Amino acid sequence: MPEQYRALAVILTLAFFAFYFSKKIVEPQTSSDQFKSWRNAWFTITLVAFLANNFWVYIVVDGMFIWYAAKKVDNKVAFFLAVLFAVPMIDQYIPVVGLDKFISIHYARLLSLTILYPAYLALRKMPDTPVFGRNLPDKLLLTYMMLTVALLLRNTSFTDMLRGGIYAFIDIFLPYYVASRGIKNLQQLKEVIVAFTLAGIITGTIAFSEFGMHWLLYSSLANALNVDWYLGNYLGRGSDLRALASVGQPIVLGYVMMLTLGTYLFMTSTIKSRTLSLLGLLLVLVGLFAPLSRGPWIGAVILVTIFIATGPKAIKRLTILGVAMLLLLPTLAVIPGGEKIINLLPFVGEVDAENVDYRKDLFNNSIIVFQQNPLLGSVNFRDELANMGMTQGEGIVDIVNSYIEIILEYGLIGLALFLGFFSLILLAIHKSMRKISDKKSQQYLFGRTLISCLIGILFTIFTVSSIQFIPVIYWTFAGLGITYARLANIKEEEEEEEAALPTSHIAFKL
């Protein structure tokens, strides 16, 4: 039996049990029909991908199914996130007569075109949809996209610039726009958090199984679809296999699971069974461990710290967290297998310590390259770094830092726009949270979740370039931050209106 079919059988079995378990976790937050639509779509998309045996058959059939399924759901953003990690982002250029390369299509773009683009068209016609460009984050994002597209003309053709504009619209604008405009109330925002948590738990379950079985379950899919893919390869750390699941790269998987931990912290407030809550947390943590990616581990600690610091009894709980972290190394040193885990830890472990040296060299050499074109960057920065000896064993210069990649390619102006955009969103969330008097309310909990996730993102991309699902997620979460601030403002205005009404009107309304 071909490997793809054996892998499919294992994936479906693992997913079946993961969905069965997850249903008990998400039931308080979403309807049974909505959960079924997410689950059935995930299974259908996966089945088509593994059984198509041709990339274009998979794209067309899954695209038609996703478009049809999305038409029947109200919350497009939640549906988008629920199925986001069902299939790897294996890509191919769309064949067009007269053009060698038009645009490449992969799974995340397929979702954007079949779910988010129709949603965008519908939202534009709704009178209550905020016009894009009205707020400052919109303007910074638009300027950033225009800059990145315009700078393509430095060393490419107009066709390449057009292609870059299409990518910016599909990959950046659509996730942000629909996430920032397509959610109309706090219940829908809750469903989005639930959907991402569900997708992460399924992915983490598959990832930990890969780690335990030493078998990458999605590694055969590219060959089955008759395409070449530069990711999805077997990678080790020490004597262990680094899991990939459907995301194609270990640190991307760690990034996904770090954020799943953040959204799961929101979910724990409504899980009635403590045992069930702890089992769910364990699933998330083993999924976070499975890729053996140290940057997301640190990101997870930062995320949890921010989440605790913005909540009730912050000092007491931060103290407990600090003591637990201090006791971690002595505890690992005396338990069976603990020494192996210590060697995997960042800064103290000895496994793959050369990766830390590479990152230091990358930073130092990037400063030299940056000084040559500080304002708008350069198109040749990878060649310049290669000449400095930064080429790795794969024959590439791996820019394992999204900020370095942005500043080298788009200069200080590009980095300032990028950081300014996210800083304004964090500030908007923080301002909205300060207006909420009840710090134990679910509305306040939304803010804690989003602000901790966004800070976790901004730290973790310091350790990885923006590849695969990474930018799709951070543009979407940025949009969720705008939604949170907008909904908080609407609620504040409604409360002010109610307070201004005559007493008789209030009595009648109640």
C-alpha cells in the first residue's frame, strides 16, 4: 500500500479521537451544528488532498467544496481558522498561456480565495462595515503593502510587481480585512477563538504522534500530488524526530501550538470539568513540545506571563509561575529522561548549540548589510549574506528572524510600518481593556487572550522568518485585535446611550 494511504488512515484515526475529545471542550462555546460543519469540512478537505493523486484535481475539488461549505456558515473567520491546518501549503504556479509564471497557489491562498474573498465582497456592501482606511492601523498596513509591492520594481518586471500586488491582497489584506470587519459581536469572536483552539488541538495531536512514531504523516503528500516541495523533510534534534504535522516546518508548528496555548487559556474559563481542562492543556503542551522548537517555547512562557499579568491576582500567580520556572531545572535533573530534556532547552542545553551561533552571526552580518541601504533595503541582501559565509547546508541563507528579513528587504521604513501597525493594535486592545470595570468578565478575558497572543507572536517571529502559515496567522490576529477594540467601543456607546435615557424609558426597555 502506498505510504500516502497508510498515512491517511493514521491521520483520520488520530483526528477522529481528537475531534471526539475536543467536542467536550468546545461545547459550551459553540453550537453542535457549527462544530459538525468544521469537523466534516476538515475530514473532507483532508480526504480529497490525499486521494486526488494530482495537485490540480485536489485544488479544484477542494476549492469547490470549501466555497460551497463556506456559503452555508455565518462566521467565515471561524470556519477559515477551523480548517486552516487541514492540509500543508504545498504550492504550484497556475499555468497561463503566454506566461512562464503567473501566481502560485497553495492551501492557505485557496482558503483566502474561497472563504475570505466572497466574505470581503459581501462586507463591502454592508452599511455597518467600517470603511477600510478610516483608522490609523489600516493606513499603516496599506502603506506597508504598497511599499513592498512598489519595491519589487527595483530588480524585476512589471509582471512581477503585479504578481506581488496579488499576493499582498490575498495573503495580507483579505485575512486582516475579514477578521477586522467580518465579526459582528462577542459571540462570533468567541467562536473564532474556539475554532483556532480546535484546529490547534487536532494539529498538536497529530504532531505528537509523529514525534512518538518517528514518522512524518504528511511527508508523502507532495509526491502523491506529483509536485516538488522544499519543506516537509525529516529533521532531527539530538536523537529525536522534530514533528511537522501539516505545517511543513518545526518552528512553524511550535508557533501554531504556542498560539493554541494562548487561545486555550481563554477556553479554560468555561470548561466545567477540571480533569477535562487539564487533559486538554496536556494535549496542547505535548503538541508544543513535539517540534522541539525552542523559540516558541520561550514565546509560550512570555505569552503565559502576559496573560497572567493582565488578569486578577497577577502578583500571586506570577510568583507561582516564577517559582515553578526556578524549580524546573532541578526537577528535570533528578527525574528519568530529564537530562535529555535539559539538553533541548534554549540557552542551557547543548543539543544544536551551533544554531545559536548562527543566529548571532546572522544578526552581526545583517547590521553590515543593513548599513548599505538603511531606508529602503536591498533586493540582493541574501547574496551579500552568502558572500559573508552565511550559507547553510541546504545551500540557502536562512533568515531565521522576520524583523531582520523585513529591514534588509524593505529598510527602516518597512520595519517602522510593520511595528507601528502592530503597536497601534496592541494599544487599542489595552485601551479597550482599561475601560472594562469587571476584570473577571469574558469581554476582558478576550482582551487578555488577544494581547498575550499578539505579544507572543511578535516575540516568536524574532526567531523565524515569515514562512508558511506564520504571516497568515499574524495578519488574522491583528484583524481580531481591531474587531475587539471596535466591539468594545460599540458596547461603551450603547451603555452611554442607556445611561442617558429617561428612567421611564429604561423601565420600559427592561
